[in-house]
Amino acid sequence: MKKLMIIGGLVLMGLAILGLNPFAKAIDAERALEPGYLKEETGVKRLPNGTYEVSVLTCMPKVKAHMVRWWFADFMKISEHYKWWHPTDHIWMDWENKQPGKIIGASHLVHEYIGGELQKLRIQVVDPTELFGYDPNDKKTFVICARAGLLDEPINVAKMCHIVRDTEWGAEMRSRFWMGHVAKRDGNDTTFSLAGLVGNTALARFISFSQKDAQALMTHAIEEMGFLSDLLPELYASSSS
């Protein structure tokens, strides 16, 4: 009986640390590049390791992938532009390490409301190879990936990507957020830390990230990408004329 209790305790400890399926990939980003439509294009899902995967599909009539690339890399510079993206939730923005016409390596510093709560975030744009193993960008596809973290503390809490692909009538954007990937950061680098070690246990993820949080992020993404879809065609045309 004592041995069974010890074994049971070890099993529970293992589940608390590793989750239900410790051998599953932490992020299955490649699925977001699959053609056609996936089973769940918009929704939230708690993964076996305790993280949340938030999915959003945005139809963008009269928009093309290169327009979204232009919005991030060239156009959006000040808080007024950022507010156009979501007039009620977006409050303030700035850039860190931003170079004209480029986006990888830049960090988007923002104040925005998600689920009615003000969030101060640092969204560091990274090379897509970090998530996919290669760069899927081409003339008809724009992919932007990032590590999302707290602005006032040097810690990241999520990974994300937006994949925009041209269609006959415009474009579609697949957005993916993986909540619960915790890492202490030093500038643009992530470093080993006790916060990351504990924060990436299944138990800590279950405690720190709720379904309500995930649904609030999903709703915010649906709204902001809808606004972007509406404003981009005319805005891009006026800038090109």
C-alpha cells in the first residue's frame, strides 16, 4: 500500500509538471500553414501541457498579403494608427528596434484592453523559422511571428503568429496564439530562470491561464483583425496614389 501511495504521488507530481502528454510537440505551428480549412479555425483549446491555443480566422475582402505586410513594416508608426486598428481597445503604442520597411527584430510596445482589462505588452517580432523551421513568406503569403510578454517586467508569456494568404477575392488571415510559454528575457534574448522553469509546468499554466482569458484574447483578435480588414484597402490605395 505504501509503495502504491508513493507511485501515485510521483504520477501526480509528474502530471503537475509535465501535463497529460509530455511527448507532444509544445507548439504545432505547422498546422496553421496547411491548405484548405482546418477543423477548428476559430476557437480556444486547452492543450495537454496546460497551455491554451487560441485560433482565429479572418476573411479580408479586397485585401492582399502584401498590404498586411505594408501595415506592419511600413505604415503603423504612431498611436493614432494603432487606434484605427481597434478604436476602443487600443490605447497607445511605440516601437523598439524598428527599422523602416522591416519588422523582424522589432518589438511593438502597446497598451490595450483585452477582456475589459488594460494590458501593457511587449510583442517581439521574430524570424518565422523559430516557429516553423523555415520561412514561409512569399509573394502571396505574409507570415509574422512573435513572442508576447509583459511590458513592465522582463518576462514573456506567449507565442503567436499571423498567416495571411491571398485568395481570389482578397485574403484570409489565420491567427494563432499559444498562451503559457513563459520565459525571462534579456533584451531580445530569452534566458533560463526559475520563473520560466516553474511557469512552464502544467500546474502553473492551469492556474495562470483560464478559459476566460483565452476567450477574451480570441474576441479581441476577431475584432481588431476585422477593423484592419475594413480599413486596409482604402488606406493602401490612398498611400499608393
